[in-house]
Amino acid sequence: MRAVIFANGRLSDPLMDRSLLRADDWILAADGGAVHCRELGVVPAAVIGDLDSAPADEVDRLKAVGVEIIRHPQRKDETDLELAIAYACQAGADEVLILGAMGERWDQTIANLLLLSLIDLPSGRALIVDGLQQVGLLRGGETFPLRGQPGDVVSLLPIAGDASGVTTDGLEYSLQASTLRFGATRGVSNLLLWTDASISLREGKVLVVLIRKPAELVT
């Protein structure tokens, strides 16, 4: 089951985001993400959060059509998106797609990207997508598959100290059991050579950023 979570950030290309949805997706809204759902013509199965950014009339409308409203107190230790991710994983989602996680506030954007490190899906993957850009997390001992078009930009950003044993296949600047130092920029702006590529990692955590050329879609 793929959970698609709408956060309360920016949708830079709503039509493209709408095209990513599948008929069998389990749609969730993190608080004000419910507004994105309405604008895209989808009804979430649940709205999760303290409801400080979801308009009251929208919450009432969704409740009236049977949408589950999971209200949390405003004074809490987690953001609404973290609560929605936890809800999806506990309910058995094996794949998570997050939309609307980027925005003008740097603290919220960085925190949302780092939330990928909390999602452990042995049989699936978790991605944050914003228009033509997507971000996923590669953990030590794993291989991250990429699919795009030659010339798409790929960046590898260590987030938990140095990343060791980085090996790439299908990228212009090849890495073979290499180390990417935390804070250094060696992994920025690589390029896809073919439609399929992969990155494997021995130890550490790496954010894998794919920036597609216009007219491409995430599948």
C-alpha cells in the first residue's frame, strides 16, 4: 500500500503532483495539506494534526463525508507531518510519497527532509517530491535505484557524518567504494548517463536528490 501524504508546504507544480497519484493510493493530509487535497480534487482518508492550519469549514466538510479527523494538541513534540508519517507507517504502508513538504521556511523544509531518516520501509521506499525534484534516503547496506533520463541531475548529500563505501552505476562521475565527507560538496550535481542508475552505500546515510528535466514525470 502506498501512502501519499500532503503536507502544508508549497506545491510548485500542482498539475504534475496530481498526475503522480494512483487510483489505489491511500491519501492522507497533514493538517493544512487538506487544502491541497481539495484544490487537486482528491479526498483524503484522514487528516492528522493540531488543525491550526486547516480551515474549520474544510475540516467540517471532510468530516461530513466520512474523512477521519485525528486531532492532536497544539503543544506537542512532533510536527503534523511527522505525526502523519508515523500514522501511515503504523497502518502498514510499505511506500510513502510526500507532497507539499517544501516551502519558504527553511527550518520546516530542512526538518521535513530529515524526516526521511525516520521512515524505515523494508519492502518499499519513501520520497519527497516537489515538481521535477525528488529526494529519497539511502542507508548503509542498501542500494537506491534511480530512473530518469540522461542528463538529469543527481546529488548525493551525507546527513549523518561521513558516508563510506559509496558506489554508483550509471552516473557520469563514477564513485567506487568512495567516501563522501559530511558537509563537503563532492556529491553535488552528478548526471544520469542512462535511464536507470543506482547508488549503493556501505555505511552512513545519504539524501539522494534527483532533478528531472522538464516534461518528465515520476513513476
